[in-house]
Amino acid sequence: MAINLYESSLKPLRIDNFLFVGAGRRACEILANASLPCFHYTEDKDNEVPSTYRSPDFIRKMNIRTDMILDALTAGFTVLHTDLDVVFLKNPIPDLQNVMVKADIATLWDSIAYNAGFVIVRPSWFSKKIYREMKAITGRSVTVDDQTALNSQIDRMNRLYKFRGFSAVALNARRYLCGLDYFEKGRRLFAAKCSECVVVHNNWIVGREAKVYRFKEHLQWMYDKDAYYTDPGRRYLTYANPILWPNTMASVSEELGALKAALVFGQLLNRFVILPRFHCSAAELGLALSSATRIKRGRSAVRGKELSRIECPLNGLLNITAFDAVFGDSYRESSFLQHPLVRDDVKTGLSPSYLITHAQNMDLEAKLTSAGDKRGIRQFVVLPLPDRNLTEADVLERFGNSTSRVLVFRSLYRTVPEISDAYRRAELERKFQLAFQPGQYRQLQRQS
């Protein structure tokens, strides 16, 4: 994520007075290879191991921030600390310089508390005292993180010194936003513009894979590792999820079935799957309904009326960490073709929109052809197999020689091709069982 912070924020905004601080030598080696400055501050014993949210090792890693900032304050520096899961939409420094004329400490407001992941601190007596006390508190307990300690100490200093010169500021919450306020309360489940926003913290979501996926869906991921966006030879396929189903349970089941079909097509045709948008209820998302009521809802082709289905990204339905462990190298986010780094010949190299009908989905043909998709396409190339099920040989015969950079399908409902080999069929089912673990938008443990 460090390189993405540079590519998405520091580089385009021409911010060059920065230093990455590493909790492991390997991290600094990677950054050095990218010509980015990194100071090897400490060697955490689990620095290369993902940590479970709120676990003791997770908290220990977070608390390194306290030591790092205290050392810099002691040396007389004013510190602007930012976590790596942050994106700058505008240069925050002019704002922060004005704020810090009078403030000892200013932080992004984390919806309910001061945020320790985006904070600017002057080397005043008050600030040093706060960070010394934070270090003492977190050193006494492996269950107390630096943000909890920061808030307790700001509260304490306000009680003791508010009228004796101490000033702590929560930055303007319309301009400096946490993940809850920007993505959820801001009703931004997909990429959207925000004219006021300066800094966004991609928090209130669990897991590195989920954070990266959300960055990508919001066009906030600019790290083109292994030519993720720019490879001249890669080919893709994409499809839509029309709303045909009478209830949310059926909709989720059918859409996940279509995703399985797409992954099989991608494997057979050596193409990456560009995800569609999915449809969730507020319950699947794990969000309060009040924060989702204005998000675009779907209209059912079954009853012709609006249903409580919200367009949602994949993390609204599945656990992204589990999905990426199996299929992380097989797909792209739904906003992929909008990304500025994607080649023009990919964006324009779309095939006609195909609709495959066979014995298992013949009853859906009329519904699938009755309305256009999001690209405005109302004409489809229908490939009928009315008397039998679709096989892998059919897929290869009809699409194996396609030269289109992006194969487009109207829908892949009930279109998982039959795999002839029993071993491959069993292996595929095993992968699906591992990858398709239920998840909610924030990727917290879903309650059964």
C-alpha cells in the first residue's frame, strides 16, 4: 500500500517532503527498489505476517506509531503522520498549516473518535506529554491500542489544560473523512466524485485484501504492479447481473452462480473476469438502512416494481480475503474499464453482447432480452442450445478464437459449463467452497 499512497497521492500532488517508516527491513528494501525513501525504524517479529483485526499482534503493530511519533517530537519535528490506507484527493498541507498555527494536535475525525492514523502534531510540551502517556498506557496492556490511548489522553488534557493553552482539533469532517463517513454515510459504494474531500482514510473495513479491492473499485488504486492495468496482451470478459429474481435470497444465489460461471469461462478462455455490480439488501451489506436508502436500487423484471436491492461491490456478499486466496489472479474490479491507466484498445475492444441460452436457462431468455444493460446495449447475439446443457467444448468452440480484447455477455445466469473430467470438476468445486465465504461490506464476521 505504501507505493499506492505515493502513486495515487504524493506523486500527482507533488508532495516530496515525505519519509516512509518501516517496521521491517524487507519493507524498506521494496521501497528502495522503487526509489522511495524509507527509514528502517524497527523490526517487528511479525512484520511480514498479516494480523487479525484487534488481535494482540495487530495492536502491537499499530502501537509502533506512538514510538515513532514520540521520537520525532523529541527531536523537535512537527509530524504529519498518515497510515498507508489513505488517499489524498487534494493537497492537505495548506489546510493543515493554517490549523496548526494554534493547535498542538489535529486529527482526522473517525466518526466517533480522534483518528490515530492521520494526525499532525507540533512538538509542544502538551503533545510530548500526550505521546509519553500513550506509550506508558499501551506498554502496560497488549489489549489497548494507540487510538484508544490517544483519545483518553486528549480528553484528559482537555480537562486539565484546555484553558491553559492546550488545543486539540478534529479536522473538518466534510473534508477529512474516515471510511464510515466517506463510503457508507456518504453513500459511495462505487467510484464517485467529492468536490469538498481532501483526505479519505480507507478504514472501517477489515483485511488488506478488502482495502485494496475497495481502493480499486473507487479508482483510488494507482499501483500498476505486474502491469495490472497496462499489460498489452491480456484479454478479458465481462457480464451483467440483470435483476430478474423475486427476492434477495434468490438474487444473491443466482448472482454468485453467474460469478462461478464467469470464473470457469475465464479459466477456459485464458481471460480475466471483469466483475459486474452485484445486488444486496442492507442486511447483506451489514449497513444501517438509513445510511443506504439513497443508494441506487434495482428494478425487478419479474414484478416491474422497485425492490430493496442495492447495487453493491463483491465485498457486500463475499469475504475478499478468502476469495483472493483462490481467485485473486483471475479477476478485475467492476470499474476496471474506467481506470485511467487501462489501455484505450482494451476500453474500446468490446465484442458484441452475447447471450447463451441452453437447457438450464431457456426460461430466462425473454426476460434477459426485454431491457437494455448499463452500456445501453439492447441488441444481443443469442447463441441457442435449446436441447442440452452448455459444455466446456461449446465455450471453447464459440469463443476460443475471439480476438476481442473484452468478451461481453448479457448475463451468465445458470451458465456454468459442464466439465467433462471428474478430477477437474471436483477440484473446481473445492476451489468454490474455499473462495465463496459469506461476507459483509465491512468484512466483519457474518453472524449465522
